[in-house]
Amino acid sequence: MPEKEYISIAEFAKLIGISRIAVYKKVKNGQIKAVKIGRSYAIPRKYLPDVKGHALEEAEKKQIKDAVRRVVREYGETLRLLGKE
């Protein structure tokens, strides 16, 4: 079976280890090249080598996860109150 010419935002996000929203923002900012197909965006496979090096390493993912835990621990109640507004 031949490889697909395009991959979805969700597939790309999983591949490089960031959220779909982060990928979408990078597409909108022009940091990731994508084409609009209908109402969705797709990323041509030919651009994958350009951005594949930007995947987060496990140590970076752990550092981010630890920072999020610390913020939730310290500001959790404030965040909950802001979420109710």
C-alpha cells in the first residue's frame, strides 16, 4: 500500500509529540507548511523532514509535565474559579 501524500493535523501532532492545538497554531502562523483541503488542513509528507527534528525529547516532556503539576498545585483553586467565569 503506498504511503499517503498528506497527514492530518492529529497524526502530525502525535508524530512530533505536541497537541493538535499547538500544531494548528503553528500552521496558522506559517511555522508549519500545510494545505487546506476542504475545511481541514493537511501537512504534505514532503515537509516532514523539515519539522521532524522539533519533536520533544522525553526529558523535555517530563519538564513540561512537572511545571504543569506545580502550577496546578499552586494555583489550582484560582484556575478553577477563573474557569467558572
